[in-house]
Amino acid sequence: KWAKANGVLPMPEGYDPIQQVIINSLVFVYWPRYQWHLAGLGVLLLLSGVWLWRRRR
């Protein structure tokens, strides 16, 4: 009813606006803001793993 009265498409089954807001905030806010921090953490973990692996050999 509401969609037809306002000239918009109806929401698909299973659509959750809260979940969509969370996804959008992760993709468009947090990922651009913290991608270099996460990349640095990944490099640090990789180097630590290599160091431990070489130390045990």
C-alpha cells in the first residue's frame, strides 16, 4: 500500500534496513578510514608468523 501510494518500489522479502545501514557504514565509512591501519596490522601479523616459523626451524 505505502509503496504504491508514494510511487516507490516495494521492499523485497527479507530486507532489513538496519542490516543495510550497518553494511553501508562498514563499506563507506569504516573501511576507507581504517584500511591502512588494517593493512599494517596484516603485514605485522604476517612478519610475526614468518619470524616464528623461521625461529622454530
